[in-house]
Amino acid sequence: MTVITVIPAYGRDYKSAAAAKKDWLAGKDFIICDISSQWDGKPVNQEQVVGQSIMVRYSKLTKIARLQ
């Protein structure tokens, strides 16, 4: 299983992993932040990544948590 790291899109940031997960489940966009991926820098949401392990960086990119 591949792991994809994402960051919040459109200037959003989160103080908690729960807040990030809430927006992920709501279908909001995040940006792929993975230089090994051909989609690095592209927007993505929950509907577009089925069967992938998703990690999110939040709190000014200093913390990381699993979204799915």
C-alpha cells in the first residue's frame, strides 16, 4: 500500500488532527506533498484516493497524522 502525504489547500491550517480529518471526510481539497509522486503539488480529496494510506501535515506543517 502506498502512503501519500498531503497538506491543507488554499491557505488552510489545522490545530488538531481531528479538525484535519473532519475536513478530509467532508471532501475538502488538500495538496499532495510527496516528491516521489507524479502528482506532487496537485489538489486531491477523499473521493480521488481509494485504497491509499493518507497522511496529513498540519499545525504549520510541524505535525503529522493519518487520515485514512
